[in-house]
Amino acid sequence: MINREENKNRKFAVILSGCGHQDGAEIHEATLTLWAIHKNGADYQCFAPDVKQQHVLNHITGEEMPEERNVLIEAARIARGNIRPLSAYRAEAFDGLVIPGGLGAAKNLCSFAVDGPDFTVNEDVSQAIHTTHRAGKPIGALCIAPVIPAKVLGRGKLTIGQDQATAAALAAMGAEHIATWQGEVAVDEKNKLVSTPCYMLDSRVDQIGKGIDNLIGAMLRLS
Amino acid sequence: MINREENKNRKFAVILSGCGHQDGAEIHEATLTLWAIHKNGADYQCFAPDVKQQHVLNHITGEEMPEERNVLIEAARIARGNIRPLSAYRAEAFDGLVIPGGLGAAKNLCSFAVDGPDFTVNEDVSQAIHTTHRAGKPIGALCIAPVIPAKVLGRGKLTIGQDQATAAALAAMGAEHIATWQGEVAVDEKNKLVSTPCYMLDSRVDQIGKGIDNLIGAMLRLS
């Protein structure tokens, strides 16, 4: 049973990485994160790094388009304009941090999609994860995004669903992979990390919603 | 009680108008349309007109950006690449048609945002509405999108929430406005038109989801 009244003063920060799963934030995951936060009676503030996208892809053909886009400006499409640069994030002002997936998480928030296991993490993203973790507040990561807290913290029980290569990469960073299926979450109580596989598995949109609702529920419990 | 088994062979066409509420499809409304269709056990196919966007707006500042984008290619971000040009739509292959809102519906699917009540409708959009209506199948319209079936059909009971100017425009086209609040739907049983106000009212994301879930439920009942 959701206690919406109890959650009405809770506010989560959501880090977006653009707008569109091939070169930015996965739109269904990002939208359903905002939906699940509101559904549980809490509130959110969106953030994104003010950096150039790695590239712009045509989402029909998958081919690169000859243009440049800014992660913060494109992410504002999902946030309906209410978004702040990630450099302005302060852990003390929020009850937790959520990072939706999409390849933007692995291209614009860090370089995992390009560099593999030896990747680097955007400084503002790294700082946001460190300060949130040190403040004892929960961090939620969807789809491919769990590689980011795994890299920054060097530990944690996390899920990316069933993909063996990505699970091996998580282990190489010092994290432990928990295999999950659609709608399930992995909850690391000690490190306050919650993750759900979303489109790392072939999923219907309502399964994405269910997994994220479970993730937000677990984050509220840990916050 | 949802009968997901009964709905599993139902398929709705969804017409997107870009990606982002200021110059394209409203992302929350579009995503929650796909979510509600799947939640009710049915399936969807996304479509969009293969035309240039009226313009590209920075969703933080609201200012025009000096670039061009294509409605079909941008809408593919919401559809995860699984989208077809609206010219390929055939009413006989679907159980109904849904048009999410966002200013793209009033800028790229028709010229309402520019021309007011004397606007024109994109030919493929007009054709899709005419053929679906003639086939006796339901049409769902969200947010500002009800102006489109009102214009094309010249009749129908529809809602755009509470906005007096838009309600008057609907009346001028021969439609009847039904005032609604968050989460409510207007159902025109005779003309098989279903509408819900979404972001025509100040709304939380879960209220958007609730209204669209009610709209899809009514459309399934009418199909």
C-alpha cells in the first residue's frame, strides 16, 4: 500500500542523458521514472550535464546525422523545460538520485559504450553519485545505467538483467551482478543501490513501468 | 477488471507529431499512450507524417533554434525506431487510432497553433481520421489533439479540459465541448470519439497516465 501522504515531502533528483535511446535517455524509462515518482506521491527535479551529445543518431536507420545537439537542451524535452544543469545538484536537497537508461547513459554520462570496462565518468555525474552515497541516500539505476555507480563506487549489488558481457564488466569493476527478469529489481540494502533491467531485456512498455514503480518503491523505503 | 487475454489481438495506431511538447508530440502523453495500450493487453503501431517540423524550439528557453528536423525521424525516438510514415496507414488493419497531444499536434499535424480556427489539416492525418471513422472504429485524442477530429469530421463531443478559447474553437467547428478535469475522459458513443485533457490542465504525470488509461479502456470497449 502506497502512503502518498508520507511521501509528499520526498523529492528525487533524476539525471537525464538526452532524449532518445540510441544517443540519449531512453524516453519510456525516463517518462515512467517521473510517472512512478508522482504515482508514489513524491516529487522530482530533472538534471542533465550541460555537454554536447557524443553524436546524433537517426532512430529509424541508426545512422549518424550530420548535426550536434546538447544533452541538457534535448533532455529538457522529457522534463518539459523544468531541468537544471547537473553541476547545480546538491545531495542534501534531495532524498535520492535516479539514473534512467538508454545509450545516452553510456555515451553522454560516461564513456562505457565507447571504451568498454576501462571507461571514464563525467565529473558532475561522478560527483553526484559520490555525494549522494556519502549522504546515505539511495541511488536508483535503470537499464545500462548501473555500470555508472559500479564504476564510481567500485562496489554494490546491481542488475543489468541477463546480459553476460555487461555482467562481467560489472564484476570487473568490483560490483556483484544479480540476474533479474522484466519488472524485477535488485536491492543492495547496505549500499542503498536499487536497479532494474528495463530495456536491457526485450520488454513491453507496461513491464518497464512495473520495474520502475518497484524501483521507486524500494528507494522510498531506503530514503 | 482488464481482460488482457481478450485484448491481445487488438492493435491501435498511434500518430506522433515529433518529440517534445513545444514543437512535437508531448513525450509523457505519447509514452503513457503506449504504456496504457500494453497495460490493457493490446498492441500498437506508431505512425508520423514524413514532413519537416514547423520549427525547432529550445525546450528550456522556448526560443527557436536555427535548425530543421523531420517529424517522422524525431517521432522515432519515442517509438524506439518502430514507426511508419502515416501515408502507409490503413484503417482496416487497426482497431482504432490515437493522437497524443503536444504543440506538435497543432503545428505539424495541422496548422491550428498558427492559423487558429480556420486551420488546415495535413492530408495524411485527414485521410487517417476519415477512413477510421467510416470504418466505425474509435478515435482517441489527447490534450490539444481533439481539434483535429473536430475539424475533419465537423462534429463530435470532445474535451480539451477547461480552456474557454479552445472550447469556443471546437464549437465553431461544429463539435460540442465537454468540460473535464484531470484523469477524466469525454466519450462520444455515437461518433466513437474519446478524449482526455492531459496537459491542457496543470497535471502530475500520474494523472496523465490515469486519463490515458481511461481513454484506452473506453476505446477498447468501443472497438
